Amino acid sequence: MIGAVPVVNQGWEPRLPKSTFLVLGAAACLGSVLVPALSGEPPNSSAPKKVVIRFPEKPSNSNVETESPQEPKPKSDVKLTDVGRASAVPVPGKQDTAGPIHVATEEERNQKIAVDWKNPSVVFFITGKQYGYMEPCGCTGLENQKGGLNRRDSLLSTIRQRGWNVVPIDGGNQVRRRGAQSEIKYDWTANALNTMGYQATTFGEDDLQLSVGSLLLSMAEANGNGGLFVSANVSVEPSFDMKFKTFVVNGKKIGVTGVLGDESAKKVENKDISITTSVVALKKVMEDLKREKCDYLILIAQASLEESRVYAQQVPGFSLLITSGGYGEPTYRPELVEGTQTQMVQMGIKGMYVGLFGLFDDPSQPFRYQRIALSSQFPDSPRITELFGKYQDQLKTVSYEGLGLRPLSHPTSREFVGSEKCGECHTTAFDIWKNTPHAHATDSIVEPPERTMARHFDPECLSCHVTGWNPQKFHPYRTGYESLEATPMMVANGCENCHGPGAKHVAAEQGDFEASPQLMESLRNEMKLPLDQARDKCLECHDIDNSPDFHKDNAFEEYWEKVKHYGKD
């Protein structure tokens, strides 16, 4: 088993100065925010409280070969916001008819895995750029979505059962934003990588926005396999830094290092992290690796395709280069970097793909490669499901306050009142709304139809499944949803998520204060959402992952017909 691979040299000295313990101690003082319960107990299985909604029941509503390496063109009509939700941005005169890459195709749900691989000496199991997606959200049906640590572990176990020498390597960039939830997520991801027997990973630019304390905790907990995090040019804490790692698999000595590209390094705003020039650092590490007399050298590059090619050309000697560069889907075949003997493979995005790179003792075909989509073809791994349950339990225990989520004023400075109040006057619109999935949005995360683990303590789920949260920045607004018990009127994705908070409008209409005709008209106008602006509002939640069908031609017009409503009766 790969877990028994002997570590020959890790490129570090395990000295722990007093300052290190002070950093770890300070991080540990945050309690359950950073340190998950590792007792091995299964997640809390008690049935969550069902949302009480006074509405009707929810309506029934391979191995591909190409002639040469491919670089998929960037989707010019899709952007990533500052917090990571994918939002479609219309481009005049352009329609994307190919369909989003995020949706699993029929072929991707029926892949044949390495069927013609005869006795590989080593198989590298390559993943990366999880970008916060520990699992697919499930909003559009898990059968349609790709990715997830659950599926990854199942595929890895299947490959290992063939008796092959499997070496899992991850390309890094596990999170997509800052904050306590990301630090918790990073720690559980490192826990999962260690559980799955990963041999190495590196740091992405988003990982390095986290606190040094949380990074050190994750690094310390992942030391069970001889250390996990390698980087030639990133220093989190000198006594913990590991410039490279070597280990022996099936008689082959493998050397691995990582690097953060100079362009990515410019985006890191963490002053506690030290980052040196990438090529200079790699040349120094290559000298060390040569002294180790490795049979096979691997570079994990958190860098663009252009930077990655420069590394292979200016620091010769790497046999395999794993890059975070590229545009979405990884290519079907590795790229032989010009002027080198280095094969370069891409990670893809959001942990949706695995690359199998097999070494063979056959001079005529020394390696083979297959890109595999992590589709619903692969069942959930029980041990990673248990881990994910502990992650959700920790979010519940830590609570909003522990996550640093204090309710903020809405940008309009208005307050929420709840959909039922809206329905007292807008009866027809309310009747239409309560027969749509929006009225059952909270119920779908309290008792999910798939993967039945409750998620109504997870801000990244709550933000689009309740009323009164910012869907892009995952935080609550004042007078918005707090909990099932405290704010039952804010259950579901209600009227005010689109039309804005309406408490003052309702108070004026009810005569709770004296309002002039001009003020009444102004308050009414504030609540109006013009149809030509509605699509952008929808896209705050109906992103490319959660609602891929929403991004097809004329999709908004079709969806609008199902929920169409206008003003007061």
C-alpha cells in the first residue's frame, strides 16, 4: 500500500523553535474554529428539525485520444466573482451553445478506466484546484455535477484494488476566499488528503491568504505520511517548510517539489508568508534533488501555462510537471514542453477531474495518461462522507459568531419583514411564489433529497436558501435569517431576496407611521425590480454550477414564464 512508502528525504529539519509553539498555541486557542474533533466518532445522526412552512407541498416539478494537446478556449461569457461564485455575463452578439463544462456528459458518467494498462510500475493520481468545492453543491442534481472528495476517494480505492503502486499528488489551491470557514475547510481537506494517502501537495495563492496559524495546524496534522506540503519558494514557518520530498515506490526513487508562480505570488497579501522568486528557488532545489539521485522528478506548479513552460525550460530535469494553468477542463493528453523532456498535465478546475499518469517499463511507450471526470459514476466514500459530516458539525458548533459572520446592514439600509407580509397584499404573486422551489429552498438543505446530511448551518449553502443573506459574500444581513427557531419568517428564498428589504414599505402601507403620498410612491418604487434587471439578480444564485440550464439560450425567458408575477392584485 502507498501508505507504507518509505520516505527517504523530506528536504527539511524538524526543528520546532519556541516561536512555532507560540503560533500553534495561539491558533489552538481559537478552539473549535480551527481544530476539528478527531475522535473518530460518526457525525451527529440526530434528525434535524424540519422546516415548518405553511405552504403546499413541493410541486413535482473514457479514454479519449486527440492528435495533439488541446487548450480549451476560455469561456468569455463566464467570470468568477471576488468570492468565487461563477456568474454568467452576457456578451453582445455571442451565445454559448456548447453547454457548460460543469455538467457531466453521458460519456463522463460511463467512463472506462485505464482498460489497456498492463502492469504499470507506478501510477500517479493527479488532482488539484479544489477551490473550496469539497463536494458538488447538489443544487442541480448530483448526477449532473462533477467533483468532490467523496468520489475522488472511491476512484482512488478502485485503482488501488488493481494492485498498482498508486501515488496520489495534489496541485493545491484548496480554498477560494478568506475567513474562518475557509480555514476550517482547509484543515478538513488536509485531513482528507492525509486519510487518502496523498504523498504531496503545494500551496495555491488562495491558500496563502489564510492565517499562518491555520496553515501550520493543517501542515502538522498532515505529517502522518512523512509530510505533505512541499514548496521551493514559499515559507510559512522555517521549521515547518519542506522544499522537496523523496520516496521510493516499486524500486523507483521519486522526488517532488512545488512552486508558486511569480504572477500568483503578487496576489498574496499575507505579510506573514515569505515568497522568493520562483526560478531562482527551483534551481536551488534542483541541485538538492540531483544529489538525491532520484529516478523521476515531479514539479507541482501553481502557475500559468506560460510560466510552467518556462520552469521546464530553465530548470531542466523534471519528468512530469503538474500545472494549475489552463482554461477549465484539463487537456486529454499531456503536453511535451518544447525543448525539454518534460510532460506537462493540467489539473482542471474545482476538483472535477483526476489525471492518471502511469509509468511503464517499456521504452516504446514509457507512460500513459487518462483524464477522468469525477462524475456520479463513482459512489460516495463512507470514510470521506463521515469526515464531511464532522465538518458540518463543526460549522454548527462554531456558529456564525465563531465564523466571524456578524449581520451587516443591507446596502439600502432597509430591513426585512418576511414573505408572508408581502402576501397579505400581493396575494396572487404570493400564491405563485409558494408553488415554486424557491418556497422550499430552506427545506432542501435541512433535509436534502440527496446526500441527506443537513447543511443549514453552512453559510455557503444558507446564502441562497434563506431570506436576508448576501448570496455572493455568504453573510447575513440585519433582520435577515438567523435560524429556524429565531426567524421562521425568513425561511425559504423569499420575495425580498429579489425585490429588496420591505419593512418600511409594509409599515407605510399598514399606516404604522404617517407617510406623504410622495414617500409612499418612493417606497413602492424601491420594491420594484424591472424585468430587464431581473436576470442579473437571478444569476447571483443560479450560477454555472448550481443551475447550468439557466445559462442556455433563452433560459431566463423560459424560467420567467414559470414564476411570472406582477405587482399588487
